[in-house]
Amino acid sequence: MTIIHAVYSLLVVYLARSINRLQRIISDPYTRNHYRSCLYGDKGYIAGPLKRELTDKSV
């Protein structure tokens, strides 16, 4: 039972840290734009329409 509790505690800590990192990424405009451009590769082919669609959906 102690091993299960320890693993559960580690998982909770890991998830909390991950959520904290995501919140920092979302709150920083430079980082958010950097990751957004990494997601769909800004080559200019579909970047404009896809960016508008993602912005409309608040992604």
C-alpha cells in the first residue's frame, strides 16, 4: 500500500508541475507564438488560414 501511495504522490506532483508549465506558456505571448508556429510549421503555405482558424477557436 505504501508503494502505491508513493507512486500516486509522485504522479500528482508531476501533473501539478506540468500544469504550471502550461500555464506559463499560455500566459507569455512570445512563448505562445513560438509554440504555435512549431505546431503547424510556418512555411507560408497554410500558415495564414490555419492561424486564423486556430485564433477563432482560441487555441
